[in-house]
Amino acid sequence: MFILIVGAGRVGSAVAKRALDAGHEVSVLDADPLSHERLDKDQMVSWEDAGGRFTVGAALEVDGLIEAGIERADVFLAATSGDNTNLVIAQLAQRRFKVPRVVVRVADPARAAWYAEQGLHTICPTQHAIDEAERVVLAR
Amino acid sequence: MTERSADQMYVIIAGAGKVGWNLARELIAKDREVTLIESDHRRFRVVAEELEHCVQYGDATELWVLERAGIQRADLVIAVTGDDEDNILICQVAKEKYGCGRIVARVNNPRNLAHFKTLGVQPAVSATDLILRLIEHEVPEYGLIQLLALEEEHLEIIELEVGEGSEVADRRVSEVILPEGSLIISILREGHGFVPRADSVIRAGDQVLMILDPGLESSITPRFAPSGSEISAGR
């Protein structure tokens, strides 16, 4: 599969490395050139030498998304630090570029739930933390 | 809470920057019920000194903030924050989750305009675009001014100046051959406008207002170009 990940933070870079290890084609887009270091961290060879792609660009700039390969992506993961950016680019990936599988990280549980109802595959770390904390705190 | 009449319009404005604050002021002066939402606390305090209870502190992209402002009964939601993502999502949620009938979004970066359209956020207003149109209005060589684009209806209204010796000059409206999907709706002459009849004569120097399907401009403008101009010569 060809996987495009926007946002090379902790989540984005970790998923990117695992996807590459699993033999997929992986392209990462981030506005900050320094974020590339997360992709190289604890690796034997550099991200590019391992076969990964990295593009510097703002998430909302169509040119950057196209350069990063959105037009032929099978999977799109929106994992920037901003909920609003993630929700906008995920919907663009879905509606404009017709990416078959779109996954979006949303920190706000209320909107994660509503956009999930609208057909986006949302992942809400906050909701996971709430559920887990509740389970542990209320354990007998 | 003051009692409001059933026909009074309730407007929520997200973003108390220059645009949002002034909009709120104008609408309040016109007796509209307005709630302005601002996420920067310092800015909120400054604006609240003037607008008092009409401004609320919070991030308007969060559902509970919109609900606290009474989005369920809003007739119009205007998103004019400095962030295009925020403006898109505020309007999208207002329209699709809360069924708000009318939305207006501000486009900060004109390159994002297409994103507003893709996600169904219309109308989207770009200040840069408006200023560009004003510049075109001031530069007569441009010839054509787009006055209004009705995106949803696939129609636009344009203004054209009738060039000296052009194809349409000194002709009756009924004699002017225009592509299907276009119609002359008004003629402005010496500062006065009138709705022309079939036998009204179009003169050089008139401003002609037309309504048309988008995309027909290029087949219409040559007919209004002055004789000997580049456009008509290249035809």
C-alpha cells in the first residue's frame, strides 16, 4: 500500500516507521524540516535510505500534498498537532482526492464523535485516555 | 435576557478581530441580536468593555462553545477568525450539525478558497479578492467586472463597458446577438440605470449589466471591445 502521513509528530513518525518496516510505501509531509529527525531516530539507516519519502510543506497547500503523492495514496493519515487542520485535510483527502481510506486524529472527543458519524475514521487519543483512566481509577 | 421578537434575526460571529468586532457593532446598531465569540482572552476583555454581554470567551470550533452561544437558534453564522481551517469547520458544523440556514466564511489566504468550496462552505469571502475586484473597477482597460457570482445557482452578474465602435455600439438590444445563457439586465448611462427594452439603443460608453452562466465571458467581451483593440483584432 501507499501510505501518506501528514504530521511527523510522535504519532505520525512512529506509524510511518512501522508502516515502512511492514513493507509499505510511505510518504511523510510536515511543515517543519526538523521533524525529519524523528523519522531517523533510533534507526540504522536514514529515513530516505530505508525507502521512505519526506516532503516539507504546509498541510493545506495542495501543491505539497500532490508532491507528497496524495493522488495515488491508498491510505491517508492526518496527524498534525491541530485538530482543525487535521479535520480539513482529511476531508480534502476524502472528497477532492478520493483517497480510499482516510484516518484522522482528533483530540476533542465531541468533534471526533460527530465527524465519525459523518463518515470519517477518527481516532481520539483523549477519549482513549479518559476510558483507560476511568477503568484504572475506578478499578476495585 | 431581553425578550426578542420572533422575527428578529440572531447572528453568531466567530472571531473578534477588526472584521468581527466591526461587523458586530454594525449589526447591533441595526437592532440585530448578536453574539461574538473570541478565543484570545486579552482580546476578549478589550472587546467586552464595549460590547459587554454580546461577546463570549471561547474557541468557536468547539461544539460546546457554539452551543453555549445558542447555535441551535442562530439564523446566521459568520466565521471571520484569522484561521481558514477554523472558519471552514465552524461553518461546516453550523450548517450540517446544527442546521443553520445561512453561513458566511472569511477566506484569509485566497489559495484556500477551493477548500471552502470542496467542503461545502459557501459563500466564502476573500478580502484579497474583493480588493482585486475594486482594482479592476478602477482600471477600465480590463473592461469586465464581475459584480456577483452566485456559485450555487451557477450564475454571475458582470458589468461591461461598451467600447467606441464596438460590435454592440449603436445597436438595438434586440439586434445584439449573445450566446445562449446570457441576458442584458440593465444599462447604466451618465450615472443613471434603466432596464432596457428590445428597441433601446446601446451606446458607446454605456455600462451594461449582464447575467450569465459562468464561462461565457470570453465569448461576450469581444463584442464590447472598441474597434481596432487587440481583442477584436485577434478574433
